[in-house]
Amino acid sequence: MRATDRDGDRLAYYATELPDGVTIDPATGLVTIHPTTAGEQDMTFYATDGRARDQVSVHLTVRPHAVPTGEKIEAEGYIEQHGWSADGSNFIESNAAASGGKNVGWTAAGNWLKYRIDVAQAGTYDLELRVANGTGTTAPNALSLRDQSGATLATVPVPATDGWADYQSVHVPVTLAAGEQTITVYCETGGFNLDFLRFTE
């Protein structure tokens, strides 16, 4: 952001309620953007000389990128979800034991999370799901993985772990087509936390 003052007064720059990953330098007006989630945001930045101010509004669109196979996909890094609050406030939990310090919780039957992946070559991959289940009971068909047509690629059990922050990895084979694609983690039941997923050859 740039501004000038007719009287030559020193200017200060600021903004309110910026999304995570967006900052403004109060002395220079330099806006830095390292978006953490996909979506659209309207932001307003201000320049002031202490007596008057001017503003500029910016519309930011962050498009999700596909995660290559082999890389960890944090559960909270979804591109779309269904069944929870729109802002994530009621299901993205801070958890020191989780990868990245967060997990998806408060799962319920019918909820789902979509992710964008990039598959270098078609084939069978090992799907690792890092989960926690503090109910004391194994959920035999807790979630399924679906392709972009809605076809079920795998059904995954979630074992009983020692608590909601005690994660275990569950592995199942999944056949994937080549190229960028959307996959859905669908909650067949609830009562577990999801930390991350990863596809490896």
C-alpha cells in the first residue's frame, strides 16, 4: 500500500480483522500475504497522518492447490466441508499432540471433508490416516474415502486409542487415477479425531 500526505506528515498504515496469514507493516504499508486457507476475503487497509485517513479495499481470492502424493495433508487443510460450522470454530481443535498443532474433531455421521491431491501416476497407493478415538471402542467402518465421482475407494476402521490426543496410523490400499483430483473423507460414523492423511506408493 502506498500513500502521500500533502503536508509531508509521517503516515501510518493499519488494518482491522485481517485473516490469518495477512499482515501490514505500520511504517511502510507493505502488505504480506501467506494465505493459510482457501476462499475469498474482503480486506480494507488504512493510511493516516493522525488527523485524517484514507482507505483502499482489496478482494483476495485464494485457490486451493493440489497436494502431491507422498506429502502429508493436514486434516484442517480441506478445500470444502459439510456438517460443521462454516468458519471451522466448532471442529478444528488445537491439540499439541497433533501434527501442525491441530486436528479435526467432533465428527458425526454424514460429515465430510474434501481435499485436492496431485497423483503423478495411476496405481495403488497406501493411504495413511492418523486418527484418535477416545470412546474405548473400535469403530469398524468409521470413514470412507471417495473419489470425485462419489465412488467409494476404501472403507477405513478407526481403532480405540488411549484418548482423544493419542493418535495411531491406519493404513489401507487405495487405487488412484493420475492427475489432479478431489477426494473426500466421508464420516460413516462419528466419535474420532482426524490428524492427517497421506498417500504413498
